[in-house]
Amino acid sequence: MSESSGPQRSHLRVSDADRDRVATALRDHAAQGRLDADELEERLGRAYTAPTLGELTELTRDLPTPRRHQRGRARADIRAHFSAFVLVNLTLIVIWIASGLGYFWPIWPLMGWGIGMAKHAGWRTFSRP
């Protein structure tokens, strides 16, 4: 929340999704021992009634941001998607070989899905902090 809500955006109204994202982060921090039960309850109450980004940002300002964890999760997601990409496309190539090696039609799913994979992975997923 804090990375996207600078001083110029703190007056903007929040959505229910924004509130839920902050509530999830607060619960994660409580599970890691950074917040006790009373403080979690108080902050959750404020999160669900906060009208602006500034008020939501204030609730997590003193808590660390989980960037490394998010980057690790993104890398795991990329690995899983890449594994599916390889498995499916190898299966299509085997079908192409079994059907007589005519026109190489698996190029289309390879290219289409490959472009999507490249865009999904993106440079930032694997960049250093």
C-alpha cells in the first residue's frame, strides 16, 4: 500500500479491495508476531473504515514491506507456469511428430503462449532488489 500511495495520492478514496489487501497484510504481520491481538483488532477496524489511501498507508507505515517474499512467490509462479508451458508444448510436438511431420502447426501455440510467458515473467521479476 505504501509504495503506491505517496503524498500526492493520500487523499484518494480507497476501494474494498484496497481495504482487504491492507487487512490481509495486517493479519500476516500479526501471524509473524509484529502485532498483538488487540493492536490487530484496532488496526483492522480502522482499515475497514478508512476512506482514503493516506489513512490506509498510516496503518502499515511502521511495518516492513514483504518485497522479498512477493518476489520469491512470483518466481515460484513463473516456474510453475513455465513447467506447464514446456509440458503442453512438448505434448503438441509429439502429436505433430506422430501425425507425420507435416506443417509445423505447434509453432502457433508455442509463439502465442511464449509471448505471454515472456511478458508475464518480465524483467522486474528476476531483477535484483
